[in-house]
Amino acid sequence: MHPTPSPTKPGEESVWAYPRPPRLEPVAATLKVVLGGRTIAETRAGFRVLETSHSPTYYFPPADVAEGVLGPAHRAGICEWKGRAVLFDVTAGGAAIPGAAVPGAAWAYPDPTPDFRAIAGYVAFYAGPMEACTVGGVRAEPQPGGFYGGWITPGIVGPFKGGPGTMGW
């Protein structure tokens, strides 16, 4: 049973109006990730994936992720829509910065399905373990739970999949 979508106001988006299968679209706003006091990724050439009940997931071109931030790729799971993913440990400049090394905090699809070819090798970050993630200068909150990597910004309304009791949606 699906929850009742929250009402929207003008200019807001409901995650319940997002499609299934998901849609990929370019993002004109600046996307930014900060860890350990350092900007580790920043772009104006990102993409977002929109899927029913999920907050948007943002993808950065590899060239816009700071060098040395991502550890070696290790095998992760598979998405029925995007294909096989790899995970990366994320650091903000070495062990000298306490709390600035986060295992499995970013992922990518090296060889995604045809509908998602545009994000081949692009990197997404979990917002929760980062110091800050922003969209157009506005701070994003992590999607509930630890599995999904969406970013919630003002103007995106739920309820959102990921919290307790939502796996059956």
C-alpha cells in the first residue's frame, strides 16, 4: 500500500509525480559536495535521476570530482534500471583530517543500461556522511534510511521511500 502524497504548493515537486521507470535529466544548478572542510566535487554539468517515491539522486562528471578523493572501485549491487554499480570509499585529503574518510559513500555505473548511458562513470554521493551537499547553493538533506542516495532540498515533497516501514512501497 502506497502512502498519501504530501500536497504541493506552486513551484514544488512531489516525488510521487516522478516516473517509474526513472528519468534522467541534466541539472543546470551548481552541485557541490564538501567533506573535511574541502570541496571534493563541484559541477554545473550534473544529472539527476527522478524515480517515484525517491528524492533526486545527483551525478557528477568524473572530471568534476577532486583528484584522489575516490578510493578504488569495489563491486556493489545492481539496479534494475541503471545496471551494475560500483562503490567508492571517499576521503577529503588523507588520514590527517579526522572523520574525512567514509567507506562506500559514493557510487557509479561504469556501463549503465542504454537509457542511462549519459551517466556512464559519473559519480553520486550519499549526502548523510558528507559535511554538506548543495544544489544551487541550497543545502540538501539525505533521503531517509541508509540504502537510497537521494538528496532532499526545499521544494521536493514526499513522503520519501527509505525510512522504516517503506520497503514495501
